[in-house]
Amino acid sequence: MKRIKQISLMIFLVSVSSCNEKEYKEDEVNSIDKKSAIETELSVQHIDTADVLITKHKIWKDKKLVKEIIKRDTVPSLGDTLMETEDKDGISHTVHTKKDYEFYITVQ
């Protein structure tokens, strides 16, 4: 059971860190050992006045997807922030965008 939690944490951390494609990914996992693994993905979907926290778990056993669990919870929106972006021509623009939650995971 402890090994499953460790594998799940590792997979989750890699999936969260993959959100920023420009960042170097030292511990990136390219494939999952689907003989016995729990794959976890967290994401936030922004809606008008709130955010939706989406938690997905995929349970793998003997290289088969045994079960997929998806939970959605509404959480308060963090509001807007200003962000500077560049277009394809290299011109900088300041745009309003929704603030994102930071994820911190504790596995026991």
C-alpha cells in the first residue's frame, strides 16, 4: 500500500509540473508501469464566479484500466490578475487572466 501511494505521488507531481511546458522536467515520467499503479490528475476549470477542482484517478492492474474515478468540487475563484504575454510576432501584451491555485500534496 505504501508503494502505491509513493507511485501515485510521483505520477501526480509529474502531471502537475507538466502544466508549464517551457520548464525543464528533471523527473518527468514518460510512461506508467500499468501492472500496478494509481494515476492521479488534478486540474482547475475556471467558470464565471467560481472554479471547479477536478480530481481524476485511474487505477491500473495487470496493464488494464480497472477503474476511473472523477470528482468535481466547486471552490471559490481567486479573481483576475494581469499577465504579460507575447504574441507570435514577439509583441508584448498585458492581459487579464484568472488566477490559478497552487497544488500541494501530502501522502501518508
